[in-house]
Amino acid sequence: MKRVVCFGEIMMRLNPKGYMRFIQAKAFEASYACAEANVAVSLANYGLDSAYVTKVPAHEIGQSAVNELRRYGVDTSGIVRGGKRLGIYFLEKGASQRASKVIYDREGSAIAQAEPGEFNWNKLLSNADWFHTTGITPAISDNVARLTIEAVKAAKKLGITVSCDLNYRSTLWSKDKAKEVMTEVCKYVDICITNQEQAVDVFGIQVANTNGTKNGLDYEGCVSAAKLLSEKFNFKKAAFTLRGSISASDNRLSGMIYDGDEAFFAPEYTAHIVDRVGGGDAFSAGIIFSLLKGYDNQRTVNFSVAASCLKHSVEHDFGLVSVAEVEALASGDTSGRVQR
Amino acid sequence: MKRVVCFGEIMMRLNPKGYMRFIQAKAFEASYACAEANVAVSLANYGLDSAYVTKVPAHEIGQSAVNELRRYGVDTSGIVRGGKRLGIYFLEKGASQRASKVIYDREGSAIAQAEPGEFNWNKLLSNADWFHTTGITPAISDNVARLTIEAVKAAKKLGITVSCDLNYRSTLWSKDKAKEVMTEVCKYVDICITNQEQAVDVFGIQVANTNGTKNGLDYEGCVSAAKLLSEKFNFKKAAFTLRGSISASDNRLSGMIYDGDEAFFAPEYTAHIVDRVGGGDAFSAGIIFSLLKGYDNQRTVNFSVAASCLKHSVEHDFGLVSVAEVEALASGDTSGRVQR
Amino acid sequence: MKRVVCFGEIMMRLNPKGYMRFIQAKAFEASYACAEANVAVSLANYGLDSAYVTKVPAHEIGQSAVNELRRYGVDTSGIVRGGKRLGIYFLEKGASQRASKVIYDREGSAIAQAEPGEFNWNKLLSNADWFHTTGITPAISDNVARLTIEAVKAAKKLGITVSCDLNYRSTLWSKDKAKEVMTEVCKYVDICITNQEQAVDVFGIQVANTNGTKNGLDYEGCVSAAKLLSEKFNFKKAAFTLRGSISASDNRLSGMIYDGDEAFFAPEYTAHIVDRVGGGDAFSAGIIFSLLKGYDNQRTVNFSVAASCLKHSVEHDFGLVSVAEVEALASGDTSGRVQR
Amino acid sequence: MKRVVCFGEIMMRLNPKGYMRFIQAKAFEASYACAEANVAVSLANYGLDSAYVTKVPAHEIGQSAVNELRRYGVDTSGIVRGGKRLGIYFLEKGASQRASKVIYDREGSAIAQAEPGEFNWNKLLSNADWFHTTGITPAISDNVARLTIEAVKAAKKLGITVSCDLNYRSTLWSKDKAKEVMTEVCKYVDICITNQEQAVDVFGIQVANTNGTKNGLDYEGCVSAAKLLSEKFNFKKAAFTLRGSISASDNRLSGMIYDGDEAFFAPEYTAHIVDRVGGGDAFSAGIIFSLLKGYDNQRTVNFSVAASCLKHSVEHDFGLVSVAEVEALASGDTSGRVQR
Amino acid sequence: MKRVVCFGEIMMRLNPKGYMRFIQAKAFEASYACAEANVAVSLANYGLDSAYVTKVPAHEIGQSAVNELRRYGVDTSGIVRGGKRLGIYFLEKGASQRASKVIYDREGSAIAQAEPGEFNWNKLLSNADWFHTTGITPAISDNVARLTIEAVKAAKKLGITVSCDLNYRSTLWSKDKAKEVMTEVCKYVDICITNQEQAVDVFGIQVANTNGTKNGLDYEGCVSAAKLLSEKFNFKKAAFTLRGSISASDNRLSGMIYDGDEAFFAPEYTAHIVDRVGGGDAFSAGIIFSLLKGYDNQRTVNFSVAASCLKHSVEHDFGLVSVAEVEALASGDTSGRVQR
Amino acid sequence: MKRVVCFGEIMMRLNPKGYMRFIQAKAFEASYACAEANVAVSLANYGLDSAYVTKVPAHEIGQSAVNELRRYGVDTSGIVRGGKRLGIYFLEKGASQRASKVIYDREGSAIAQAEPGEFNWNKLLSNADWFHTTGITPAISDNVARLTIEAVKAAKKLGITVSCDLNYRSTLWSKDKAKEVMTEVCKYVDICITNQEQAVDVFGIQVANTNGTKNGLDYEGCVSAAKLLSEKFNFKKAAFTLRGSISASDNRLSGMIYDGDEAFFAPEYTAHIVDRVGGGDAFSAGIIFSLLKGYDNQRTVNFSVAASCLKHSVEHDFGLVSVAEVEALASGDTSGRVQR
């Protein structure tokens, strides 16, 4: 069984029930999530040997985050205990023209204050076939930026495939800082996962027709951006999501994988959204799973976009859908007919 | 007041709240349902004298099933007590491209282990104007198949109209077994309710353009199938549902009634789905109610499809809509404007 | 800070959770609402000095209504205590073709039985810049009709701008009675808020192409009706909502403001509905806020329709959206993309 | 099977979840209850043929009250439809030293405005063996007082046993009015159910050591009061509850039956309270059931107090415990050990 | 109306429903609380003009805290907006021998990082009759310690009565630091509220028989400690709570007030606990209310302990009981009988 | 780290919320439990290497059971997949004199139909230090009885300590059958865990003063029974629970360990019960943990009874308390004071 190690934060997600706004909430659903953790859970769910590396405080709230990962089969033996708090993110679900809203309360988290020496990467990555992280992780703090670079370097040295989702978060760092750190990180990355907007935000990869914020999906722009990015960093593959936001309730979705030579696009789906968060992470997990399984590029992108599309119908961040469900959609059955 | 007797199982339905998946569920909503029970409740709700015949265990879970039928006005005096367990079905609601999922846990249920002698059909059917069952009931067990045949024979002898929804369930029996038993059952049936797919599954009634699994509704194919079926079994009428599954969230719906001579189609609706289960049963109840009321074929199918459409907006299996609400939709008001 | 005083009832709203029907409900969500109270909360939420005048019983249920207004920053110091009960309205949310349903249980409420002398309008309106009420308030009882006329007269005398939403409720009074009382009220009104249907119901303002109950929005008819109304009562401005009910789940929305000379229309939105109630009140609040801010007609109607559209995505009656959110939609961003 | 007809109101009960106070509540649990309805449900639950007579409005809230009675097996065919509203009572559960609190919102209810001619007592009481009502019913309105007297007269004429729980409610009528009406009602009563405090409130039956409001239970006073009452009205039996309120969480309970000659007391229980309301009604149902079953006085009072004690452990008003459970407690097993 | 200004933090409280442990929780009830805020709400609830001073972040979570205070009538106009986060405290309710558990997540809160200049005490305290804070506030950070000293000095200068609850929290500061800062704060305090254990923790006021952690309440020790404290700081009055923890479900409670001359004790109650937190704050509010009302010492301590006892029956931190309810208990009615 | 392997069933537990009775329930809380699984979770929670062996169906409900074990750190790699259903048990919580009630729906479960060959005991038990099962497991079916005997034989051969809780369930098998099978099982048992009642039920170990079903705890009888049992089977130790059921809400608890020579009793606790189920399993886990840690007999029984006592305050079956919490209670702190 292939082993994938993901590295990032794990936060408590607190969202009001249903479509209640923050200021109406008298209770919050609590789940545990973060971009890389979402990927780890998807991979465990697909049957891979999936491990997560992070740091959580040594109290019951920290333990609950670990438990949620264990529940879905993620190996949590590499999680360090200590520090003061678990980061929190408050999420208010949008609907129709009202956008979903995130309030981050993640400063001072256990991982943000972790020191470089706390993670023994050689040990953590032994037996691993793949290492995954995202641009959110080095953005957490200077310490974690250093940790991330340590990790990708170690992975590279061990001959492990490295993937990274650029995932720019303007609330965590500036574009200049992002560019500086991510340029260093990307030196060790084999598979880059991103979208046009992030390519612009992080590396200023501007192409003619970028209009990712509108309903129209910019297929050509994706290819151009992937080419520029891949040349710049010598990525083996670049995988892009395409998203057209019709409203907070309905999105058009597709994706592309570019192998330095040719671009492969998945079919386009219109997703009626149950939970918007984690769609990109489900795509990343699809890419990692497919490539580890040896799928060809077309099957890889088809699987990944189908997985991402299905994620939008699942509550909370984790992409809790089975390989069979993803394959069924990828093979063209969009009917959602009752399975008895 | 016309009296209708329905015969079948009654199960506990357990579904996670909202769109939670099974593996996320920490609680289940509990309701009580089964194809024929759903019909019985709709008919009681429409004001008919509706009775249900089944067997439930003599404990509180069995009593709760009886209570739910009583709550909606169904006569439960013919329900036998005994046996070991109440069948259960777990339902996970689908959304968008993710299908709804049913896990049956109904083996060994009280009704499945009922012995033929336990039901006194002559007494149970005295004063009845109509008897209804579905292809699910004889599929439960050999015993229940025998009971079903006893029942339709008794009904026929008493001059009671018999309706049957073919309702093939592949998890309960094979197509061969279904064909064998249903061929016997259908000898005593006056009104057959089904759709193209089931006609194929049970009786191999294949027509040229069957594409019921796709979005397109196959109007012509329905007429052909109804003709073949009606000729084969000498049904007085055959009523078909048509369903085009755009996704788990949206379905296109219509229906047809064929009187051996002419086919009548209802208008087509696009239903935004709150709860997918029970849509066909609401159609059956519409057919029975309309024919007992003496509606003509067009009004019958219009009422039945409108009832089925509205069912999709109601939580749980029961078609809890009023005659007035169905009539309003059948008469063309699809606006859903607030009624103050 | 501009001060607005709204006058009307405050009721307890009881709705089953989610899409449960009344007869399925084992619990109700409780909130507090009424047309004018909804406006008052929106205005407080937009940062105005917003006060509410009503009467509630001197027990904990009455106090809870006051508390809900205070929670959102409404000045409740002018609320009279006494009387026997708080009015209640039961709301069942519709979906798809199934309409939302309201059962009023408001007879004998504290405000309905209030005596004219109980409100000192000169004191209540001192320092106010704007007074708002709706056609629901005088419809509550003869006493309240007298109170309403007292109020608008006092406001007029104090030089306060008066707005009124015609808001005809057939369950509260006849069209004849409505016409008689509202004719008197409208003498003192500066800004009339309504739609085509209400203009017909209350004043018989019939124009050629009124088809507000269908999907199509009747833009021309609005202008004609606004002209006729404005001439009749010498309104400074008349603001109309336009609504096309595709189903209980989706509505098309627009609006118009007419200044006696020219009509200005907002862009049209298709709202996917979370909660249908309070959409008109959010429009009224938008009009009042915009005019107090000195927005021009186009910006006023754009803001008001955007506010109304967003309200449909918010649970319960109150239009709990921020000025920034409304402005974002009014300026064209309908994408509902996650805000981090 | 013995048939009992109960007559009274049926209200919606709205209580915040758990121990939330009214002013904290964002949702209410909805159930349906009233003193006589609670008795009717207990009797149906014990297997008697139990019918309820009342009037409810012809809308879904009224229907929901009927449905709840049907759910537990009560014959609702004698319920009249019409009138404007269903009475409501808000209940806040007390705990420890904080008392439970009831806010009545029952004015103008369908039954309160029922006219004497609306109930055909001879038909409603045909085949009945027992008629039960309480002092709350004639207190609802003058109309209902007349209806109650009509009912007990008709019952008497038909030779049906009549029981009445005095149940004085100071919020509904004065002591003088209660005395006047109840004196008339009690002429037709065979079995009087009450406690010392009510005997004082309604008929001024004062005895030396009445201290029912304290923890101590006044056994001797009960006997004296029962004697005086029975002599005054020639009751066949008088049954008294004894309650010592240690706190809102714990009560001491006992009961007595007096047959004009001798008094029989049940053992005393200390109930840890889950839901305080309906304890007296469970006692009444115990008395009616026991006497219809032909139990002797000692067994009657033991059964009734055990039923009342167990009711305090059941949520909402209805005494949903089985005969077997009551018998087990009455026979001395207070251990509450798990039954597997 | 007397005006009281309280100063402290306001946190979000997150507790699992019922008795669920942290590691079982899938949802949290959210409320807003802090020692001084609890006092402010009680005082507003008793009808005083109660204002709260704190700092909250300028986002919806901060606004929700403000809204909760407004809901219960607290003047929030003096609350400063800004900073990064709202402090959080996680609470797990204990039961029986299992203790309640608090996990603080309050570092880096808006108030903790407030700068001295941000609060204009002369303006905030103008028109105030009383200023209240606790030992938790200066423990938050050095900045807030400075702010607290500024505040009590300003209050003293303005001739406002100052009360302080010593409230030592070992997770916030050391005993040495507490002693140093509180010695400075207490120079300006008129009314000191505390218990024996805190008197030891903060000032080392050790007396012979201190056994506050056991079931037995140490009445004599309280008097000795109060005497020592009052002499040391020249307090006008010292009020002590006494608590005997039988288990997490049941506590024995009493209290004392000492006026420099004589000690007055309240009766002792055994509280069955619904929510343990806020009991001491309810006592403080009782003291402030009683003294502002001019109650004598005995009535003051009786009122305050009754208020504290009743708080234990109310969910969440706020002491939401009315003056009438407190007076009823203080006057001896511990029966918790239903109030209709 | 010591490794313990537990063998048994894993069922879905469905209980109505709070104190709702089965026939009131509209929803069930779902958890996963069984006597041996409860032990396994406690041991994992105490930090041991705890593994569970069972069989579950290969669908999402089966997976959910596995996930719940994983969540709390149990090694589930030895769980076999297949079979038709997961056993279910319905639990209704009792209160006061009303007993808790269990309805088993476990027939035909995956484990019940498992074949002996399906478990490779030598592999499953390799590296284990302890094997634990209970008398419930062989009672499930003849197949499982054979499997159990296979398991204890294999364990014995491997030199692993074997413990067994007699745990007689009359709904699963007769006393004669139990005696026959358990006599065989006990040949391989080192540590026997039971109580007086079970010792009678399974082996007819009758001693003079057995009165375990009453409030009084029979200390002497325990010693006699332990002696007889230990002599009969040559147990190394016999551990007994003592329980006095004051009511469903309050139980008196103690325990004993007998080493063939001397008996050691723990202090007695009165537990206010949050959830009654799993108390005995928590005791068993305490015994296993303590003996593996090398605690002496007194500390072992003290720890085990404290763990059992605390379990009664935790919702659902699992004994989710920490070693530190157990030690604190075992060392005498019963106060349940808030831990901040």
C-alpha cells in the first residue's frame, strides 16, 4: 500500500447550523479540518496508507482533532503534542448571492509556534511514497515556513514525490512574502496544484484571458498559465482547478492536468453546493491517488474533478466519498439516482 | 367513504440529518415507512377509510410503527403482533451528483416470518372497495409471497378492485423469481402501476426507446410498454411514472395512464427535491384516490403526477399533502407563492 | 445619526425545522418578527438610530420579543407593556412547487387591544427623521387603525418623512375597509412602497398588463401603477418590488423607484430561497436607508433590490445583511464566492 | 373493552428544551396536552377504549393535536372542527429551587367559543362506561361551563359513571365562580378526584392540619377533607393525591382513596422529576382504570400513585407508561434496574 | 435609576450539549460570558442601568458578544472595537463525581491587547453610581492590569462606589503577581467580594479552620478572614460566599456579609446543579443590587445567596432570574412548585 | 506498551435523546458499543495498545462501527468484514423509579454468523499480553461459542493472561447452556470478573446473604462467592462489582478483588447516573489496566471502582475518562469541583 505523508495545520471548524448567519448562531457544529488534513482523509478513505504531521495542544480539544483524523483512518502517530491552542476557523455558509464567510482565529496555534527541531523529517518520511503540503502551511508563521522547506528538502533527498497546492491566503501573508517563500518551496515540488488566480497571486503568472472570478471557465488561460509555471519551476505536472461561481449555491467545475507537453481537461459539472469548503483539497487528493495508482493523465483529471464535484455535496471539509462513487461519476453517471 | 386495504411491510427508516453521510452520522431521524404504508397514509390523508395490514413485533419499536400510522389516520386494527424484529432501512440523502443510498436491514422481520394462516383475508377485506400491494411484498420471503397471492385471490373473489405497483427490488429477489411470482399475482390485478424500467426488470417488457435512466423522458416507450403489459395480463388500466434524473437534487417528472385503448399524459414538472423517497407511492395513491373518486383518465393522471411531484418536497416517505394542494398544482399553479 | 421610528406589531414566529410540514413538527424554531419590526432591525443593522413602537404583554414571552429587537440594536424604550398575549404566526417553509404556508394566531394581541391614548406620539417621534409603518398595522384592529392615523398625522405635523408599505392582508380586513383606512393614512405619506398586486388590492389601481403572479415581471405595468398612485396621493416617491415566483425555491426579483417623473429599475436577480419571508421589508429598509443617506434614485433602487435579494438567503424574517454586503451585490458581484 | 369518554380542551404545549428559561429559548418542543386529554391517553395506553371530545380549529395546528391523540390510540371521531385557534400553554421547566412556570395563552380557543348545541352528548356518550372531566373545563368559558353541565347530566341519565378532578385554576376563574359551577357539576359526579388544597380552593373544605404546600404530607387532613366532601356531594369515592415539594427536582408523592367509610393510602415515593406536569392526571387515569378493572381500594390507590410517580419520569404531559410498569412499581420494585 | 459600570473581558463560551465530554462533542452551544459581564447582565435584569466596558474585535463574532449583552438590556455603548480575537472558553459540564472542566483559549484577545489610552474613564464613568470589576481582569495582561488601576482610581476620584471580586485564576497569573497587583487595586475598593480560598490565594489571609474545599462550610473561618481583609484594606464591607461541593451535581451554598463590625449569614441551600458557572457572579450582583437599593446587611446577604442558589438552576453563565424569584426564595419558599 | 486484545460483538446503539421514551422518539442518537468493545476503548484511552477483534458487514454502517473504535485509538486491523448486518440495541434511559430498557435487535449479525475458520487466533494474539472477553460473546451463537473457546485456548497456549466477565444475558441463552459453555471457557481464564447475581445465574454459586438486587450491598456474600468460584476454576483472581440500585437515577457502587486468599474492597460511592450502561465494563477495564500496571490488590480495586463510578457520569457506553481523573477520585476527591 502506498504511503502518503501530508503536513499542515489542523483547526477546529465551527459553523452555525444550516444557513444561519454568525450573528444568529446559538450553537456551532464542530469539525476538524485544514487543507492538507482534508487531503490526508480523502487518501485514507481511498485506501492508501495516509499519515498526517502537525502539532496540537495536549488537551482534549487537541485530542479531538487527532481523534477525527483517526476516525477516518489517518495515521496520527507523527503528530507532536504541545503548544497553547488549536487554531479555529469560523465558517458561515453562503447561499444564493450571499457569499460564504470565513473568520480565521488561528494565531498562536500550536503548529504556528512549533520550532524547526520538533519534527524529525527523516523518520516521519521513512517509507513514504509521496509528500504533500500547500501554500497555507508556510504562510502560518516564519517557523512553519522553515519547517516546510526542511520537509520538502528532506522528501526530495529521500526520493519521495512532492506535491504542493499553491493556495494563497491573503490574510496570512503578503504576495511578496508568498512569492519569496513559495519560490523556495517549489524548487522541491514535482506536482504543482493550483488555479489561475493563485498562479497570479503567488507568482504573478498573468495570462491574457484570466477571468476565473466569473461564470465562464477560462480553459485556454489555464494551459498558458500551466506552461509558464511548469517552465519556471520544472514541475513534472501542473494540475489546475477551474471554477465558475454562478452563485454561492451553484458552481461550474472542471479541471486540467498539464504534463509539460499536453493539457487534459475533465468534463464540466454544475455542482449544487451542500458545503463549499474542501473542493480544491478533494481535487488534490484525486491527483495524488490517481498518479500513485498509475492512471493516465485523462483518467487522472477526470477522477480528480469528479472527486472535487462530489465533495461539494458532502458536509464539512472532508471529501468523504468512495473510489467507487468517484469512478461512477467520472464514467458519466451524473443522475444521482437512488442506490438501493 | 370508500375503504382501501393496503398490505406490505412497515419498516423503521433511519436517516442522518440533512445531507450528512452515513459515516458522519451521530444521530438518525426515525420514521416508519414502506411502499404500501406510504400509499395507505396518503389515502387516509385524502380522507378515505384506509387500512393497513402487516405484522410487527410486540415491543415498543413495533408499537411506534403502528402509532405513526394511527397518527395519520390509518386503521391499524388488522395489524398482527409477534415475530422478532421490525425491518430497518438506512437512508442517506443524496445531493447534486451524489446519489441517495439505501442500506436494507430487513431480514428476519416479523412480516417476513409470518405464516400464511396468520391473516384472515376474508375478514380483513370485508367492506373494502380496493386492495393494494406492490412487488416488494411478495419479494420479502416465500411466506409473504404465498400470503400476497392468498390476498389478491381473496380480493378478487370478493369483487374488490386490486392494484399492484410492480416495484422490482434486486436486493430482495432475482428477476426470474420476480417474474414467476408476479405473473401469478398479476392474474388478479386490475390496475397495474409501474414504470418502463420495472416492466423490463420483472416481465422483460422491452420496447424500442427505453431510456428511463437518462434525463429524457421516453413518452412513446411508455405507451408501447403499457400496451404490451395490459394485453399480457388483461389489466383494466396501466399507470406509468416517468422520471428524468437531472441530479439527486432535481428531477423531471411526468406520468401516464393507459386504459387499454388510449394513453393520457400529465404535464411535466421539474421537482427540486427535499426527499426523494416515496414519490412513486404518492403516484400510486393518486391513481387509487382518483379512480375511487371517479375522475376521468386525464384528471386521474394529472392528479397523480401532481401528488408525486409535491411528495418530493416533503421530508420522509409519507406523501403528506392535501387534496387541495394537489388540485392547485394539477390546475397549473406551480408558483409556490406564500399562502397567508 | 438619523433616527427612524417604526410602528407595528411584534409577533412570535414559530416554524418547524427545515422543510418539515406543520403536521410533522415536534418542535418549532422561535423568532420574533413583523413587517415593521423587520424594517427596524435592518435599519439598526445598517447603523441608523432605529426605534420601534409597539405593545407587548408584561410576561417573559413579551420580554423575549423586546430582547430580540434589543439584540440587533433597536431602541425599545418606546414599547408599551400590558395586554394579554403576543400574537403568533406559524410558518411552514415551502419548497419546489409546494408553497410556504402561514397560519396567523394574532387575534387579541396586546397591540390589537391597545387604546389610542397609550402612545404619546409627540414624545415618541421627537428627534425622529423618518416614520415608517405598513398597511398591516391599521388592519390589526379599529383601535390600531386610529393609532396609525394619529401617528402619521403627528409625524406630518413634526415635519418627519413618512413612508408606508401598502402590504394588504386579506385575512385581516376586506378590500373595502383597507381602501377606506389606507386612503386616510396615505394623505400623510411621502414615500409609498408597494407592488402591483397590492396597488390593485388596496386602491384598485388596475393597469393593462398586471401579471405579477407569473414568472414574468411586468416592468411597464409598474410604471403605470406608480404614476396613478403617485398622482392620487401626491407621493414624493413610489417604490415597487417586482417578483416572479418560479417556484417556492427560486424567485426572480427586481424593483423600481418612481419620483413622479421618471422610473428607475434595478437589475434582476434570481434568488435561491433560504427563507422567503421579509423580502419586501428588506426592500423597504433599503429605500429608507438610501433616501436618508441621500443616494440618487438609481442607487436607491439598486441598493434596495440587492438588500431584498440577499434577505432571501437569510433564515427568519430579519434582513441581517451588512451595508457592505448589499453594496457588493448592488455593484454587480453575484458570484457568492467564499470570503476568507 | 370498557369505553371511557373524556371531555376538555386540547392545547399546544410549547416548552424550551431542557432547563432553558423562556427568555433564553430559540426553539420550543411542541406537544399537545390538557388535563382530560392526558387522562384519555393514559387510558388508551392501558388498553381501554378511550375517546376524547373537544373542539379544534380546522387547520394544520388543530389537526396536529388530533393526530397526537390518534397516535396514542385515542378515538378522536367525536372531536368537532371549527373556531379560530388552538389554546397554547408555554411551560418552562424548573429545577432545584427554581419553580416551573406556566404562561397560559388559551383565550379565544376553539373550545372556549364552542356553543352548547355543537356537542350531541347522547350520541357521544352512547356505549360509554365512564365519563371524565375536570374543573378546568367549565372554567374555560361560560359556554363550556354550560357544556360541561349538559355532559354530566347526560352521562348520569345514561347511567354512566362520572368522575371529576376538581383542579382549580385561579387564572381561569374566581373561587366564588368555581364554587358555584362546581357545586352544580358535582351533583352528577360519582368519583371525585382532588387534593386538600383544591378542596379548600373550590369548596372551602378546610380541615385542621392542611399543610399540603410543605414537604410534609398531611395524611390525616386528607381523610377529614374526603369525609366532608363525600358527605356534601354524596360521592361514591373520593381520591386524593398527596405531594410534598422538596424542590422543583424532587417531590414526595402519595395518595388516598376514601370510599365513604374507610381511607386507603398508597406507599410514599420520592420522585426525581423529569417532567412535573401531568402527575395528577396520571393519578386520575389510574383511579379510572383500576375501578373499571374492579380492583379493590388498596390496589386502586397503589396502582394510581405508582402511575403518578412514574409519570414524573416521562417527558411532556402524557403518562406513557404501561400497565406492567405500573404494576411492577406498585408491587414494590423501586430499583429502576436496567431491563434487558 | 442607579447606574453601574462593569469592566472586564467578554468571551465566547463553547460547551458540548448536556453532559457530553469534550472528546465526544460534535457541536457546541455558544454563549457569551465573563465574570463581570455576568454581573452586568444580572443587574440589567434586576432593572438597574447597567453598562459594560470591554473591547471586542470588529467582526461578527465580536458583534455577537455585544448583541448578547444588548439582548439582556446592558448598555454597550462604551465597548471599544478592534483587536484580533474574542477570547474563548470551552466548558465541559461535570456530573456526579466527575468535575466540570474549563479549557481557556483566551490569549491574544482584543481586551488583553488593549492599550491604556483606549478607555476614557472619566467619560465612561460619568453618571455612574457604582463600578465593579474582578481579579480576573487585571490578570488578563499587564496592559489590562494598568487599565484596571486607572479605572478604580478614576472611580474613586469621581466618588463612585467600587466593588471587586478577588476571583483568583491560577492559569492567568502567579499568586505573587496577583498579590502585588490586587494590593494596588484594593486600595480603591469599597466592597470586597470573595471566599476563604481566594483570600488565601491572593493575600495569604490564612485562618485556623479554612476547609472550603470540603463539604462542610467554615462559618467561623469566614468571619476571621473577613476581619483580617477588611482591616488590611479598610473595606466598607466584605462579602463571602460559602460553598460545599457534595459532588458536581449537588452543592451546599451560603454566604456572609461583614460590615467591619458584625457578620451576617444567609440560610444554607442545597442546589441541584443545572449549570455551575456564574454562581459567584450572581452573588456579586446580589450584593451590588441590594446595597444600591439600601437593603440592610441581613436582607443583602439573604438576597445575594438566594440569587446565587437560583443561578445554579439556569443554563449558561448569566444569572437570568428576576427580583421576584430571588425574593421568593430569600423569603423561604424552596418548594419549586409550579407557577401557573 | 502492553497489548490487550478484546473479542466480542460491536453493535449500533440507538437511544432516544434525553429521557424520551421509545414511543415518543423521532430521532435516535447513534453510537457503537458492546461489553468487550467498551473495555477495549477504555484501555486505549488509558494509553495501552488495545486491539479489537470482531466481524462487521462491509457497508457504511459496519464501517461506522470500526471508525468509532479507531476514533478512540483502538487497533481495528483484526476486524473481519462480511456478513449481512450489524447488530443493533435500542436503549431507553430510565429515570427515578422508571427502569432503563434495552430492546436487542442483534440476531443474524455478522459476528453471530461468523465461521470458526475466519479468525486466525495465533496471528491475532501474537504480541498480546492479555486477552479479554465476556459471557455475552459465546452466547451470541454456537459458532461464536466455538470461536470463543478457540480464542481462550490459543491465548492460554501463547501464555497470555485471559480475563472474562461472566455477564449472563438471559435473552441470549438459557442458564443451562451458559453453564455448559462457560464451564469450558473458564478452564482457560485467569481473571474472572463478575458479581454475585451472575455467579448464581451462570454457575449456581449461591451463598447465604445474596441480596444484590436491593439497595444494600452484600459485602460478605461477595467474598464467599469469590472463594467458591475461584476454587472451582482455579482463577488467579476474582473481581466483583457491588451495586445497590436506589433508583434508575442513583446507584450505590463498590467492588472487590479476591486473590484466592484475601478480599480487598473499594470505598463505596453513590453515583448520580448520566448513563447507566457500561459501568461494569469500565470496572473490567480498570482491573485489566491495574494488573498490567502491576498495581497491588487494594489499588487495583480502588482504581476499578472509581473508573466504574465515573463511567456513570459519561454519555453512551464508553468509559471515556482519563487515568488522572480516575486516580483523583480513587484518592478521595469526590467533590466534582470545577477544574479551570
